[in-house]
Amino acid sequence: MMRSRRGRFLPGISPNPGGRPKVMLVVIDTARAHTLLAIKTLAEVAANPHEPAAARIAAAVALLDRGWGKPRQPVNAEMDMHAVLVAALNAARDRVRGRSPD
């Protein structure tokens, strides 16, 4: 057995013992070789007033994401989990009482 009871791979067992396929590395290297061209193209689209606004915004966002990283999106897991639990409990209560869920 290569997996634990939880479905995780056991220590020392790899789902891909050969590593990443070599073809993937070629694709990655080729794409990275065009990084400067891609950034210049995004900058040209973002600066061109004749481009549609959606294209300019998308290009600007792509440039910002690459230069500064995507903005953090805080998650309040406690509140989210509370809402999920309340909804699950309400649905279970309704099933016990013979009501259909909303």
C-alpha cells in the first residue's frame, strides 16, 4: 500500500518518482525566455488609449500582479465556519422535523 488510511502518500513514497516530465521544463524555459516581450506588450496595451478599456485594465492588473504580487485577501475562517455549521445544523433539524430545506 502506497497511501495511508487518510489517502496521503507514505513517507519516502512519491506519486511521481521520475520528477517533472522533461517536456514541461522545455515549455517553462521557452515561456520564461519571452518574459521581457510579454511585459513590454502588457505595458503597451495598458498605455494605449485606443485599446478597449477592458484590455487596458487587464494588462495593468497583470503588470501589477507580476511586479508587486497579488493583494492579500484576508479570510475570517472562524466566521465562515460558524456560518457553515449553523446552516448544517439548521438543515439537519429541518430534516428531522420532516421539513424540506429552503
